[in-house]
Amino acid sequence: LPIYLPSAVVDFALNATPGALAGWLLGLNGVGILALAGVTYVSSSGVIARLLQDLNRLGNRETPAVLAVLVLEDFAMAAFLPLVAVLGAGKSWPVALGGMAATVAALCVAFAASYRWGHHLGRLVTHPDNEQLLLRIVGITLIVAALAETTHASAAVGAFLVGLAVTGETADRARKVLGPLRDLFAAIFFVAVGLPVNPAKLLPMLPIAVLLAAVTSATKVATGVFAARREGVARRGQLRAGTTLMARGEFSLIIIGLVGSSIAGLSALATTYVFVLAIVGPVVTRFTGGPRPAARPSP
């Protein structure tokens, strides 16, 4: 991942800046500006991972660059979410920065432990019976996610560390048994997000959201082109990488949930923005070339 750090810097500069400028122009306070910058910065790992699978692009040359950008964004969220949560609760910047520093330190310790002793975790969870494997993976993930939440880190990052620690044949089997649960919980997550949304409040924000989506779509494409070009990917692959990164989703919605209710207008704007790119992003990605999904055999 260190070789992708320049791409991560470009990603942050290009995609957080439009959100911050939009928040400033709309008259939001400092917390609102910071939150909107985070909403426009982070792509949807869940949507993009499923998109790569559905379009049979996991083996493409540009895919490692796309995944590396997503992983670094997820790690950035581990520091960003506690900062926004503390500020959204009305506490001071020094308290928020202290909490963020503690979270980053805990994450670094957890990552080092995962790298150094992760193979022991693989031996602990492996079992010839798929039911046993599923229960062990889910149980350990819940424990680690709970510990991450206790340290005010993201539970998603804690679960991600468990995934890093499980490798080899156990990881291959775990992906197969966890696939149905992944799809189920992803659907439930978006249903839960949609329940409190009032469409009447989204329509007035649609023009601003579409304009912001257009700007940040262009900056995400530029990010993907930059990351893929450093890997020696051809121009068409660079374009595929850029359009793949356009979709926003779960982390943007989490940011909205942390501070949206306390800042007038932010929730409606950010939710509309996410909905636009969650729909437009995959459609644009589908038509930027590359392998099509394999045809299903007839019954």
C-alpha cells in the first residue's frame, strides 16, 4: 500500500476540496464543511467491490490500483469518523483531535498485530465444516468490531482487519460462505438509510447535488486515471478505473448520520448527492468498456 500513497494524496486533494468549497459557499459551519468534504471524498467500497465482481473486472490490470485507493480511503475514515463524531456532539477541536489520535494509535497497533500474528487467527477459525467456519468468522469479527467501537474507531475498520488476517484457503472458503450474508446486510443497510428520508426535502437540493456530483465525478475519474497510469495501465483501463471510483455510499451516509441532524440542510443535500452517484456511478462504469458479465447457461 505505501506505493499508492501519492494516489491517496491526489484522491484527497481532488475530492475533498469540492465538498469543502460547496459547504463554505452554502454557509455551513466548520463541522458542516468538514462533513461535506468527507462525503465527497470517500467512494463506496461496498458498491464498487460488487460492481467489479458483477462486471468481471477483478482480473483487470487497473483493479489493484482501484482497490488500493479504496483501502486507503477506508483507513482515512478510521481517523475521520471519530473526529466528525466528537465535533458533531458539540465538543471542542482539541478533544476531537485527541480522540482521533487515540483512534489512529489503536488502529496502528491492531494493524501491526494483524500483520505479525494474523496467521494464528487463520488457524483458529479454520474448520472443515462450513457452518463452523461461518460461526467462527462472524464471532471473531463481532468481537474485534466491538473493540474497535470501544476505542471510538470504526467497526468497519475492525472487521476489515479481521479480513486482512485471514488468508489462503480459509479466506477463499470464508468468501463463499459469507457471500449471502454480505448481500443481505448490504440490502438491509440501504433500506435503513432510506426509511427516514423524506423525498419532498430532497427535491429542492437536487440541482445543487447534481452540480456537485458532476464536479466530483470528474475529480474521481482524474484520481483513477492517475492511480492506474502509475501502474502502467493503458488509457482505456485508466478510464475504467476512474469511472469505477465514482460511486458514493456507506461511509458518506455514516457521515450524514453523525452530523446531518444538527446542521440544517446538510442531510438533505448529502443524501441527494449520494443517491445521484450511487445510481449514476455504476451505470457510467458499465458503459466504459471492459469484459461483460458472463452469460448464464440456459436451464
